Amino acid sequence: MLRITSELPYLDQAGHVYVPLAGPARSCLKLNRHASRIWREALRRPVDLDTLPELDRDFLLGLTRNGVLRTAPAPTSVSGPASVSVPAPASPSEGV
């Protein structure tokens, strides 16, 4: 599983993802609806490239080779919810 992040800012609007400087001659790359969906899913959660259709996998790997996306191993999941310390509520006589 890989964690994929964008190396460039991008705009996700009206069903398409736009990535400046990622197109030919460093132009803005406008992804079609299918590619935009693949982009969103890849950035939303860890991806197992081996389970993706070949064209989708090649699309993401191409963006990685071009420096648009970065991959890193996905963090391993922790069993059980994370522990968060919540301070006790202040008594009415404190800080008034």
C-alpha cells in the first residue's frame, strides 16, 4: 500500500482536477472525469497499485515519474482508536 501526495497545488472544480505546470511545456493539465476520480481516490487514502486496472496504475505512475505525485509507504494501521487526552472541565471558581 502506498500513500500518494501531490507535489503541486491543484484545483478540483466542476468535476475535473486541474494541475498547473504538469502539462506539456509546463502548461496546466486538465484531467478528464475518469482521471480526476482516480486522482481523488489516490490522494484520499492509501492505494494498492497492484489492484488497479493497468491504465489507471500507469496514469498514477506516470505522474509520479514526472514529479507531479509523490509516493511513500502507507502508515500501518494501529489496532484500536487513538488515545486522546481531554482536559477536565474547569470548575466555576477557576478563571472567572
